[in-house]
Amino acid sequence: MNPLDVMDRPAKGGFHTRILVACCGGPFLDGYVMSIIGVALLGVSEQLNPTTAESGLIGAASLIGIFFGATLFGFLTDRIGREKMYALDLVVLVVACALSVFVTAPWQLIVLRFVIGAAIGADYPIATSLLTEFTPTRKRGAMVGMSAVAWSAGAVSAYIVGAIVVAASGGNDNWRWLLATSAILGVIVILARRGIPESPRWLLRQGRISDAEDVVERIYGVRPTLSAITDEPHVESPKRELTQFLRGEYLKRIVMCSMLYLAVVTPLYALLTYLPTILTGFHIQGDGPGGLLVETVIIGLTVAGSILSLYLVEHWGRRPLAVVPLGLMVLPLVGLWLWGDAPLWFVVAAFCAYSFISGGPSILVWIYPNELFPTEFRATAVGLTTGISRFGAATGTYLLPLSISTLGVGITMLFGAILTAAAFATCALLATETKDRSLEEASAIEASPTTPSRSERTPDKRSVV
């Protein structure tokens, strides 16, 4: 028996709920920050008169920032620890969001959005790795998947706030204050994260056995003998070079996770950033309260799909939740391409269907990279796959207004369909099943869809919350 199994027990003082709220605060902020710019862009266009290229950069700057932030700080998080980085990244985000009030030129907003994106990117590997390493095996998929629900909830909240402000003010003049509201949310999340300890798994990897035992005893009320661990290959094995995770089976996992992530966030971020513009291309007025209501419903369905997927990921499994929805997500995008002058009901129905179905893959982009890689590479893998996805998303978001203006909305939807179909094929070939496996089992190269999980080998009768 692995002494780390004690972390599958109920934690003291509702710790699992506390860390879930604290870690999901980052994705909630991300969804809010990435969506509020879509509402604010209408006012930005009216007051700052950005060029088409500048508008693209305003939408894409935060995604470029996420690319650098996730890639760099994911690597650092595996080396200096999760706890040290846990609040610092959000302090930077709060300051940058507050400075949005003073923006007077497009370039200033572009710079701030880049900084905000870098802070958000840093939080992905920090928060999700920490949550994953504290989560009970049998509820890990649902708990880590809550990050995606939090992201979607943040996106919906942004559109609700935007609709209220636009309706109350009768225009888009308050876009600076809309952007600054993210700073208030950031302060709340920082306060919620106070007192969260370092991951025992990370401490163990650093040889800090006593510190790891102290944390486990503090959280679970039982002091394990972690120095006795001998049967978990990713706990006591010598530290491996980074290049060992960039070839063979681990490289295939990086490709699969990156492609899944890319297909989910590229259309979604473009949708969030330019949904009013896209709806206008389908002859739907997207810049008023009515348009914002339609946009809120469309994004809200992503939340509904993600919530349903929290159940499916633990009962249906990870692999089918990746493959089946990706295949279905191609259909509404193809329909919007083929029927460019479609009536209102079809356009709205297609976007609603896409948003709802995308809930499944949306939670897996948080779950898969955290499960498929060992502790010493977990945050790096999350950062790397996030960075790759955001590079593609930034490119797509920057090019989307140019594509709409030159090629039309229909052809733009076709590009999204092609990307989604490519992700479907990749996941069908490479996605594995990690349900009911410990982190050590799921991340081991020896693990395969046909390898029996720990729960299948030894029935677990403990109560887990």
C-alpha cells in the first residue's frame, strides 16, 4: 500500500472544499477577464478608434501573454514549488486590471492585456497542479473539472455584468470600469488562497520528507511514513531530465493534450472576444442589451455542458468524453459554413449546440495534462499544453476579424470545423483512460487502457469525500 493513499481520506475542516474554491478562483478570473474584453471592445472601438490590426491585438494580447506565462511559470512551478507562486501571479493581474481605468490609447490596452494574460497563464499550472495533487482519486476528475465550470461561470458573469452596465448606462462608455471589475474579483481570490499549504507530493519529490509528512498530518490528521515508499516509480526514482518527457509516449500525450486544448479554446476564445461581431455578420444586432442577452445564453450553455460532464467524466470516463463531443462539435460549425444566410433561429441554435457540447472537452483540458504526467513534470506539462493552445488561440483571435472582413463569417466557421475535426482524429488515436487510477498509475508510461486500476485490483471500501 502506498502511504500517499491517506490523501484519499476525508480531509479535516473541509479542506478539499476550501482548496477547490481557492484553485477554481483562477479559472473563474480567466473566464471573466477573457470575456469582459468582448463587451468592452464595443466601447473601445467607439472611443479609441483602433485599427483592424489593433483590434485584433487587443483581443489576442492576453492569449499571447498566457502563452508566455503558462510556459515559463509552469516550468518554474515544478522547480520552486506551487505555494510560492500561488498568490504572486494574481497580484500582478489585479494591478494590471486596475490600471485599465487609465487607458487612453490602444497600445496601452494591448500592453495591459498582455500582462494580464501572463498572470493568468502562470496561474493555470500552479492552481491546477496543486488541486490535482490534493484531490481524492475517485473524485479527481469532477473536482479538477470544476476548474472548467469556474472558467465558464466567469465568462457568463462577465456578460451578465456587461449587459447590466450597458442597459443601465444606455451605451458602451463605461468600458474602462468594466475591465477594472476584474481587479475586485482578483483581490477576493487572493484572500481565499491564504493558508493553502505546499503539495506533499512536490515536497516528497524534493526530498523534503518530514515537511511532506507535516502537511499530510495537518490536513488529514494522520502522519504517514513517507520515507517507506518503495513501489511508486514516480515518487522515489531519480529526477529525470526535461528532455525525457519530450519524446516517446510522453510526447504523444503532449500532442494529444495540446490538440484537445487547441480545438477547445481557439473557437471559444474567438467566440467570447468577438461574439457581437460574429452575430452581426449573421445579421443579428450584437451590440445592444438584446444581443448581449443572446450572447449570455450561448456562453451559459457551456456552463451547463461542463456541469453535466462532471458526472460523465467519473462514470463514462475521460476518453469517450473527449472523442464523442469533439465529433459532434464539428456539425454546427459546418452548418454555419454551409448556410451563410441562415435565419436567426438556426444561427442561435448552432452556437448553443456547439457551446453545450463543448462542455465535455472543456473540462478535460484541465484534467488530462494533470493526470498524464508525473509530479516532477506536471506543472510544466500543464504550462506547455496551455502555452501551445494559447498560441493557436491568439493567432485565431487576431486573424478572426480579418477573416470575417475578407472571407466572410461562413468561411471563418469552416476553419473552426477543420480544427475541431483534427482534434477529434488526434484524440481518437492517442487519448487513454485514466478514470479510477491514482496519479502515479495514470502518469506512468506502463499505464494503458487495458491495465487494471488500483481500485480494480484491490477494492477500496474507505469513505472518500
